[in-house]
Amino acid sequence: MDKNKSLAHHLIRSFQDAFRGLAFVWKEERNFRIQLCIALLVIAGGVWLHFDYIEMALLVFAILLVLTAEVTNTAFEDTMNKIEPNQDPLVGKVKDIAAGIAALNALGAVVIGTIIFIHHFL
């Protein structure tokens, strides 16, 4: 019984840590807040236009890719800033690459969303 309590406690603690991390990103990263607001508008548009399950699943997947990339980018930037607080070309390169990942995911999500939304207007 103690093992189950310990497992449950560990699981709860893991979720608390994860949500605390997301709260940090929400508080500190303007792009994340903007992306999340756009995501809610996109989902609302999908509901309003009666998207089918596949279309909604693709939109949610694309949204999750964007938000995950933004969270990952934030983790990279914060880690790099801690490792090297001064300007350093290699650190700048790593941070730019991480930002590029986020931008690439956002571009892909825009393409997916455009294809799905245009289908409903044509």
C-alpha cells in the first residue's frame, strides 16, 4: 500500500512540476501567450465551421507542435543564458537554431490551418 501511495505522490509531483514549468513559460514568454490565444481562436473557428474529427485532430496536433517548440526554445534560451551570460557567437547560434525550430513549426501550422480552413470556404 505504501508503494502505491509513493507512486501516486510521485505522479502528482511530476504533474505539479510540469504545470509550474508551463506557468513560467506563460508568465515570461510573450510569444507563447500570443500563440496560445491564436490557438484558441483557431479551435473556436473549427468548432464554428463544424470541422470533422480529422480536421480538428490535425489542427490540435499542429497547435501542440507550435507550443511544444516554443517551450523547448525557452528551455534552450534559459539554459544557454545560464551557461554563458555574456554575448557569445556559439550561444547565439544555438539560440537562433532553437528559435528557427519554433518558427518552422509555426509556419507548418499556418500551412496546415490554411489548407483546412480554405477547404471550408471553397
